[in-house]
Amino acid sequence: MSVRPARLLVAGIAVAATLLTGCTPPAGGERQDNSNLTAPTVAVDDSAATPLPAAPDPITTGTPYNVPPPPAPPLPFALNLYEEGDFVPQYTFDWCVAASIQMAHNLARHNGPADGTWAGREQQSELWNMARARSTDAFNGANPFGWAAVLTEVGMGPYTVVSIPDYGDALRAAAKALGTTGRPVGLVMWSGRHAWVMSGFESVGDPKLTDDFLVTRVRVLDPLYPYGSGQWGPSPEPGSLLDPGQLAGQFVVREPRRWSSGLPAGYLLVMPLAQA
């Protein structure tokens, strides 16, 4: 048996014991002072490093946008030119246009020079002849063109005749004209056979301030009152307020065969225009 390997084994154990004493504290419990030891410096190449994104700005609460308030809803509106004494009856069954001219004068004079009430029979006959002389193709009567011409000539004007195919549009046009001029509107009734005067109206919204308004009632004067018509219905009391449904019973589209006017079929108005 050789002794060399045993020596090598003893020598290896001694070396291992030496290495272990370097990793453990000394036998007295004191730690080895490593304060003078420093970690090796490692060089880092950051030339190609991707920069971190900038931190976002903090969220701040600024002044809110000024949001306009919603538009105010339209308010009820009413205009009435009629006063007691303005109504004039037609003295014959033919003179409705002349009586309507007299009433229009009476209604408008409240907004202008007070030159008395027009109501006489003789004057009505004269106005009828004037309107008839200024009418064409009117079956020897007075048509809306003669009506408008006389209103203009006697100082009420200017007036013109318009035909509007839609009923609601016709009521709005009449209210707009009356509201902006302060003068009454002529309504051609019974499909072109009769004349009424529109002396006021009620609406939702003021036609002088907006085009977005609704006519709810119309104030009218029928010179044939109190007789009315067996075909078209009774005459409303002077100054009555009619809702659109009530008015539609007698205010209808002009019959195209009634007279040749050059205007398309529609609801006829003798309408005041703004003064030049």
C-alpha cells in the first residue's frame, strides 16, 4: 500500500480549510473589515440609448368654454287694430269691396292722422265705382286688383294682391304684413266671391321679431254681417277671433275659373306693403 495518495488527501483537506476561513468570520465573532474594498467600475456606452419620453404635463382645470344658453321659447303675441265703430256694413249685396275699403281706413287711422270714420252709403257707392273701374274681367264687379288699387290711391297704400298656395303660409304672410305695417289685410273669401278684412291676430311668437311663429287665431270683419251665406256659413260678429279651422270654412282657394288674374290658384290676400 502506497502512502502518497494519503498525503495528497491530507494536503487537499488543509487547502480547503484555508479557503473556508476566508469566507467566514474569525473565531472570535469579529467580521473582516471590507470597507476599503470597492466594486470594479464597469463602463457603459449610452450613446445609442433611446431617451425616455417626457412626462406628461399634469392635468389642470381651466376655465370652461362659454356655452350659449338655449334660445328662449316663443311667447304668446297678439295684435288688434279693431275698435268699436270701425265696422261698416255693405249697403248692397254687391258692395263688399267698398265696405272693406271703408273699414280698412277706419282700422288704419288709429296709427295715423285721425281724419274721421268712413261709413256713409254715398261714399261707399263712390268707392265701389272706383274699384270697379280699376278691375278687369270682373263680371262688371270689383275684383281684388281694383280693391288694392283704391286702397293705394286713397292714401292707405301701397297694397298688392298675392296668391299663396299653402293655407298656413297664407296666414303667416297675412300676420307678418299686418304686424310689420300696422295696416289691415284683405281676405278674398268664398273662392273669390266675397271680401273680409283681417284686423288682428294671435300667435305664438312675434312676426316682427321672427319668421318662426305660429298663427293661432285671426280677427276678422265681414261687411255682410249679420246675414252670412247659406252656402258658406254665418257671418262672424265684427272683431271676432277665429281659429284657423273656423276661418278655413270660408277662406278657401280661389277658384281658377272665377276670373282670369294671371295669378296661380291659391289663397288670395290684398296685402299691405311697407312704405317706400
